[in-house]
Amino acid sequence: MTDNQETPDAEDTTPSESATLPRLRPPCERLSCHKSSVCSRSYFVVVMVFFHVYIINVIALLFYVHYSSGQEDANRSGDAPSSNHQRPDSGRPPSKPEFLRDVSLTRIEGIRVGHVQKVSLVPGKVHEMRTLSLKPLLFEIPDFLSEDECRVVMQLAQLKGLMESQLMVQDGQEELAKELNLSPEEIFNLLDINQDGQLQLHEVYVSLLTILTHSRVRDGIWLTPENLREIYAGLKADKDDDGLLSLEEFRLLSNDAFQRFLMQQGVKRSQLVRNSRHTWLYQGKGAHQVLQDIKTRVTRLTRLPPTLVDLSEPLQVVRYEEGGHYHAHHDSGPVYPETACTHTRLAANISTPFETSCRYITVLFYLNSVEGGGETAFPVADNRTYDEVNDVDLLDTRRNCKKSNLRVKPTKGTAVFWYNYLSDGRGWVGEQDEYALHGGCMVTQGTKWVANKWINIDPDYQRQARYQQLVSQQPEDEDDEGLTLNPDIQSSDVHQDL
């Protein structure tokens, strides 16, 4: 009974409650669903917080990088408004003005041996430029000069007068030796490869080649291996005749001993490094129009700033008589920290024991066609390595000219030009190109006339810029116009591939 009475009461109350309250699930179901919702929401909130923090950090980092870069660019633009602006140095006051390196030298591509390019050098005419070698980068341009221009240049040279081109002993060599302060002991130790206190046969050969090379460059006298053996025997340096040189015996191989021996023997013209006559022709304002036209043509050919060409050496005209020659050499020497370029030495205002001719480009003009011989030889052109030579003295163009890798026949009006330096990879002058070794083969018949136009550029950009500023006498607060490329010269229609 009791149970039956309780049941109706429960049923009576249910409709009234359902009208006012929502229908509830069983307690067990409500408890489990509530726990699941709380866990899901907490996990979601934690994930979103970490995500937003990460995004905020990334955005902040990007703003920081952008702000820092902007400030750095502003500082740069404020510090370098012109090429002559001096860079600040808080540590010490600057002694010399610094020039921003913002100029790149145009360097013509050779592509491949035999490749031909069309070159626009004079109005109404197109020249063809052919690649002769890639090491060095060497080109040939037929009909660069007209017959009349060749005749005028030779006549101007004769009118001015030619002088002997032989390279004899230069003044100041003793002072140079003192400045270098190299004792015989130091030289001996450098040549003593195995450091046994004696120069063995192969070491003696190295030392003789060193002395031979030094004599060729310094004294203008070409000593063949036969000449050197004769001098070596005449000096009687090897007292005990054992094929070895001690330090005491090596002291006898001095330059003075060589000079005395050569004076006793006498020197023939065929023994000179260069057997020719030459003169220099000015190409600036007021010069003959033909000379100015040649300079303008060279500027368009090389696509270099006109100021660099203007401030380079004058035109050299050379005449080789029958038997004339020029042994293989480099037009430019390597530039080391202790070496200064001849054309910028005064501007550099430094004291160095060595100086060399820094000739970035050589342009060689043939003013006549030679009846016999007289080729321009490039002994190691396009070799895989510079030392890839047989047991032949390729520097000797009187004997071994035909064994050179490349020979250019002199033809009237033809020009050849090559780079004496490599690129530094940043648009300026780099290291010396050792493959630019070249010489003039002996003239066997007739006379040979050539002209040389060298473009002087210092591998040290600061010295070159300082030199140009000094010559042009520009104020320091003005732009260095000499280092600004002429847009007409670098136009794309100057050189076109065939």
C-alpha cells in the first residue's frame, strides 16, 4: 500500500515541475558531460594562449629586424653621400680620405677562342673583334687604324725622334739593395731547399735561374744558359770543383762580379733584352687629331671611363730594324704590399722599395706589315698551367719564338689588346695574369713599326682614386667624376655578338 500511494504522488508532481524546469538528465550523465566540457575548454584556452604568444613574438621580432635595418640604411646613406666622404673612426683621427668603392670596371668577355663580336668604334663603320685566347684574355681587331693613320703616327714619331729602347742598369740599385737589407746568408738560406748548408746541383740550377732572371730585368742583358755557364766557370766560384756551393763560394756570385765579367766580355745588341728604338707621343688637348682619335677609339673599345684613359701613359711608338726583337716579358708586375705603382706612387705618399708599371690593359697597333718575322708571341697562352712547358727557354724569342703557343702576325692597321690583370671578382683590378707573358719575335726581313697604348690602373682602389683627385685638383667635398662611368661608353650597342 505504501508503495502504491507514493507512486501517484510522484506522478502528480512531475507535470507541474516539467512546466517550469527543463528536463534534466540522470545525475550520472550530467556529471560525466560536465567534466568533459571543462577539460576540453581548458585545453583549448591553453593552446590558444601559447599560439597567440608565439605569434606576438614573431611579429615583434619582424618589427625589430625591420627597424634595425632601416636605421642601418639611414646611417649608411647619411655617412656616404659622395665618393669623397671621409669615414669616421672613433679610435684615431684619419690620416687619409677614404673613397667608397662604387665603380666597376667593364671587362669584355672572350666567350671562346675564335668568337667574333661586332664593335662600333667610329661612326658609320663596324669592326669585328675576334677572341685569340682566354688565358690571357686576348682580342684582335683588323683595320683598327687606316693606312693614313698609320702613316701619320710613324711620321710624327720620326719627327720627334726615336731613342734606344735597351734596358741598362738603373740608378739607385745600391740604395735599393741596402733598403732591402738582404745579406748573402739570407739569400743562401732561401735557395738552400733542404737546409744542409750547401747548394746542390738542382739548387745551384735554381739559384742560377734566379740570378739569370734578375740580370735580364735589371741590366737589360739577355743571358742564355750557355752564357751563364760561361760566366759561372769564369768566376770560378766552385773552388773545390765538387758541384756544390758553400756559403763562402756563394758569396763570389755577386752582382758586382757579374758586372765586371760582362764589361770584360762586352755586350752585343743581340744580347739586349730589347733591341729597338722608341718615342712617346702626347694624346691630350692640342695633340694631332689622329692621336686624339686613336685615344677616343681605345676608350670605346675597352669601355673604360675616359678619365682612366686620359691619365694613362702617352702613346709609345717603336721601330724594330732587321734583327730587332723583344724577349718575352710582362707589361705589368705583381703588386705586393711593399710595391707601389709607378703612376700613383706620388699620390700614395708612401716609401716602398719597389715600384712597377701597373698597366691593366695593353693595346698594340701594327703600323706596317712586316716582310719577315716580327710576330708577337704569347709563349704560354691557354696553357693548362703556367709551368706547362718543355725544357725550352720560351722567354728567348730569338731562338724559340716558333715554339710559343700563339703568334700574331703583324698586319698594317690591325690592333690586338689584352688584360694584364685578372678581375678581383668585385669589379676592380685583381692579381697579375701570368699568362699575359709576351714578346716580339726577331725581325728577319724589313722593318717593324708598332705603337702601344697602356691603360694604367692601380689595383689599390684607394690609391687610384687619390691619384685621380690629385691630378684633377678636385675639392674633397665634390664627387670624383673621374671614377664615374660614361653612359655612352657602356651602352649595349657598342659590342654585339655575331
